Amino acid sequence: MKRSIGVKEILFPNPMCVVGAYDEAGKANMAAIAWAGIVASVPPSVGISVRPSRYTHVCIKRRGAFTISVPSLHYLKEADYFGLASGRDADKLAVTGLTAVRGAFVDAPYIEEFPYVLECAVTHSIEIGSHTLFVGEVKDARADAELFDEQGHVDWAAGQIVCYDMSANSYYSVGENVGKAFSVGAGFLQKGGA
Ligand SMILES: Cc1cc2nc3c(=O)[nH]c(=O)nc-3n(C[C@H](O)[C@H](O)[C@H](O)COP(=O)(O)O)c2cc1C
């Protein structure tokens, strides 16, 4: 038997994401945006859902670009603060002391101290009720060099990203690697599962 729950209790966990954009005056602003995800592989694209009331919304509309910086556990408090204050009222980067770096490929800033960064150029803006879905073509994706293993793969756990449970409004750290994708289920293929 199953009981009814909300969508946000199922499509979880989400990595905690911080979206960066410049305002009209050129001030770098950051906001916590949990509603984010990959939406296409060709061209590589991500989507973020932003309420029109957010300062970030105005900034992205004007500049047509945004970044996603994914924090490590070490910067959880700073990332949470980016979701508590508005860039209309505060210079959030000055308050946290984090470093905003101009994107090399798009007109938007990212956070140097966070281990993962995507630079995105807006290709679509879709109004969906409460939120605007900004789709951004990924112009660059980078991770801190020390996170790569000898084979050139990113050691995801080493980045210590944080997941956000929007149902309980809580953050979770990410645990151990529990198996290889496209592989741990392969035993069923041998059992006649095609
Ligand atoms: C964990 C977390 C996740 C959030 N996710 C979103 C989101 O997906 N979309 C959104 O519009 N606001 C989201 N917010 C709220 C904004 O981050 C918040 O309103 C912020 O103050 C906006 O900053 P800005 O006005 O400088 O853009 C989230 C806040 C937190 C703490």
C-alpha cells in the first residue's frame, strides 16, 4: 500500500545550488536555487526555476546569463545565507567574504571557493505559474583540480556536496559510493531479463 505525498518529497535529493548573476550596476549577486537540473544533453542544457520576486530573476533577464556554483559542506552556512537575504538589500558576497569571479564564457559571476561551476547562457525563459524556468546552455563546466582521480574522473564524494530536502527543509551530506551505474543491476540481465 502507498500513501499520498508531495512531489518535492519524491524528487529529492537535489544538490544545493547557488545561482550567480550580475545586476544592472554590475554587482555580483548569488541566490540559493534548489530547483535546478539537467534538461538536455545536446546542446548541454540545465534548467533553474526562479520566482519573479527574486532579485536574481531581474538580473538573469537583463544579462541573459547565469552560473551555478555547487558548494561543499564547508560552505553550507554561506550557501544558506544566499537563500535568506536578497541582493536588493545586501551585498551578499561582501557579507560572506566569498570571491566572485567573472565567468570566462558568459556575463555572470561564479564563486571561486565552491568546487563545481557551470556557466550558462539563457536559451529559453518559460513562465510556469509561480516560477520562471530559465533554460541555460552550458558553455563551461569545471571542478576543482584536486577532485579528479588518476583516471581523470571527478571523485564526487570528495567534493562533499550537500543535498537539500525541500520537504523537511533540511540539508544532508552525501554518503559513500554504493555502486557503479549501468552495472550493479546487470545480474538481472543474466537471469533472462533481456
Ligand atoms: C535551500 C534553498 C533553496 C531555494 N530554492 C529556490 C528556488 O529553487 N527558486 C527560487 O526562486 N528561490 C529559491 N530559494 C529562495 C531564494 O534563494 C531567496 O528568496 C533569496 O533571498 C533570493 O535572493 P535574491 O533576491 O538576491 O535573488 C531557496 C532558498 C533556500 C534557502
